[in-house]
Amino acid sequence: MKDLKKIDEYLYEIPKTFRSDMRVPARFYTDEVLLESALEDKSLEQLVNITTLKGIVGYGFGMPDIHQGYGFPIGGVAATKLPHGVISPGGVGYDINCGVRSLLTGMSFNDIKPYLGKIMDGLFKEVPSGVGSVGKLKLNKKELDEILNKGSKWVIEKGYGQNEDLEATESYGSLTEADYTAVSKKAKKRGYNQVGTLGAGNHFLEVQVVNKIFDKTIAEEFGIKKDNVLVMIHCGSRGLGHQVASDYIELMRPAMDKYKIKVPDPELACVPFDSPEGQQYFKAMSAAANFAWANRQVIAYLVRKVWKDVLGKEDIKQLYDVAHNIAKVEIHGKNKLCVQRKGATRAFGPEHLDLPLRYQKTGQPVVIPGSMGTSSYILVGTYDSEQTFGSTCHGAGRVLSRTKAKKTIWGEDVRKRLEYQGIKIRSKSNVGLSEEAPEAYKDIDRVIKIVHTRGIARKVAQLKPLGVIKG
């Protein structure tokens, strides 16, 4: 605490002098309440650790939802200068391209209210959830390899969506650096039957209503109106992505000796981006990211199917799809960087060349889910987000570990409480409800207030849950 430098109300810095191995200072966005939470785990220690990475530029950044992760804190951002700066699987995480997709139904709450139970039953039936869940899209070896290389583009070519979805997806739903040959047979085996599935943990499928509009002009540009119903999909690359991370963490640990790299935590295993091992991981990570985009694309198709079956409506537009756990090559200022976002969301501002024409004027939609039963938010990227390499928070952030939540929160009580609030819950497991109870997370409204006030993303709309599907 005595070394913390308070820059302003919502920005703190750990100076480079704090530890002799720091290459840059660490900065994190927080307030006094969330700071107390961050001090209860190892997240700030992990934030300092990432400032020691070879090639890191600017600062190691922590978002208001920061909490302890593997290697990097969740809510951590680091950018290393290419070609020789390092890349670390811990800077991406095990659930590669865990992300969120938001769909605009164009219907009001009153339109769907009489059918909400049928909608939730239909979604629960069509979208498999839970540990080891199996999708209805069965892939052969060639098809899986094509998904790994092409992502959302491949499943849309097969009829699971529309071309406009690609424009409304980060990186158009496909990282071109992907190479299926860099993905192990073991990882592929875990992915053959998982496209179109939610999985477990904090992943969900949620029907939401627009509760508040903060920026009417941007909301209109996005197609968002008060009392409109949206659908949010939160999931990632499932077992395939987890295996890719495991494979390359194991590969990189001994490789660090070869490149004379030392890190303060073995979980930060890393190699130079331009090394053979670095390039192989980047290709495999990109392939797993493509798998995740394909997964969310198929789930979006299934949501549209349910909407058609129950309400006869087919015209559901996609607002945007953002990645949370990913490493990407980006230009910031005059530098070509490897930006590693772990539990952090891209938030590019207006006129950014990586955005499609439809969002050049407004900036990128930023989709931030809350915890189960609390608000979620739609924000927009700003010019000021460049201070964090175009990054912002990705959610509320945990305050209780899953183990502690299971010991202290009764899942059936969570179910009853949410249903009393009028939120329809569909879940195979009360244990999952314990782990993901609202009180296991930070206050999402407080987190959003910080990123909005600091200007790294700006509030557009607040969403309230109507129905939630959990694994």
C-alpha cells in the first residue's frame, strides 16, 4: 500500500522502482472499495509480474474487474514490441477466446412476455450446456481443420448464419494466422463434438431487456431501444482451447532456458514471439480462437431457430461479438505489438481501421456481461481507450473462488431468489448456481462506472436479465 501512487480517483500506479525486475510500471483502474478486494488475492502481485516480460511497452494494465488468474491476473493487459517481445499462454488463458456475442431481436419485452417460458425451454433444449456437453454439429477431421483455419466463415458458408454476422464480429470471426497443423490430436479430439455448446463455469445464454439508455445517439446507431429484448451468449473454445493452452505451457517452460528468459512465476512461461515455439503457439491459439467464434456462431443460429419456432420471427441481427482471452498483433502509435488480453475486452474507438464501416463513426460496440442475476452493459469504444492499447474490462470479476462460493452459498437458494425476481433459470446443476451466484462477483455497476469515468469505454445501455441458462 505504501508504494501505491494514486494518479486520480480511479487510477493507481505501482512504480517501476517497486521491484528491481520491473521493466515498466503497473497501472490499474479501481476505486477504494475494489482495491480492497484486489488486495485479498495475488492479482496485484501477478500484475507486477507481467511488467517483467521481455519487450513489454508502456505499462502492465489491470482492469477494475481484476482478480487472480493463471500467470496473468484476469483483467490483465500487456503489450510486447514485435518481433522479439515475448508471448505467453498465461497472457491468454486456458479458455482461449472466451467471449460474448449480443443479438438484437427487435422485439419488446411485452412482445415476448407470454412466451418467455417457452423460449427458455427451447433454448435449454437446443443449446447443450454443462461439463462435457455435446453439440448437434458432428464434424469429421477435414471439417474440424477447416473450422480451425476459418472460424465463423466456415460455419456461415455451411448455412449457420448470415454474412452480416461476420461484420459484427471482432476480426470478422477469423484470425488469418491460424494453422490447424499447430493444434495437437489430443486437442482436436476434445473439439469434434463441442461446436454449438455452452460448457460450464461462468458461461451462459441469457435473454435480456434494455433497462436504461445512457447515450441515445449511439444506441440508435446500434439499433438499441429501451424495453427491447437482446440475447447474450458467453462461452469460448471449450476443451479444445484448454488443451491448446496445456500443450504450449508444457512446451514453453523448458524452451525459456534456450532463450535465456527468466520469469518470477513459472505460470508466466513465455518465448519470443518470432521464435519457432512462439509462432507455433500463436498459430494454435489463433486456431482455437477461430473454433470459439464458430462455436458462438452456431449457438446464435440455434437462438434464431428457437425464436422462429416459438415466435415465428427470423430477423434477428447481431450487434457484436468480442473476445476476452486472446493475443493479437496490432498497431498502436508507431509500434507493432503483440497485445495480450486476459479477461479484458477490445474497445477500439471511432475511425479505427480494424473496425467495419458500420462502426467507423461510432466506435466498436463493447459487450460486458454481469454476473448471473445482475445487470449487463453495452458500451462503445473511445479514442481514449488507446491509453490501454484499446482495452477495457470484461465483466464484474470474482470476489469468491468457486470453491469458497460452493461452501458458503446454497444453489437452491440462488435459484429461488432469482425466480422470485422474475428471472427464469434453466440449469442442470445447483452446484453451478452456487459457483456463479451474484454475491460471488464484484459490483458490475461500480466496475462500469470506473471504465466510463476514465473514458476507456463509454456507457450506452444497461441490460437486465429475463432468463438465464447455465451449465
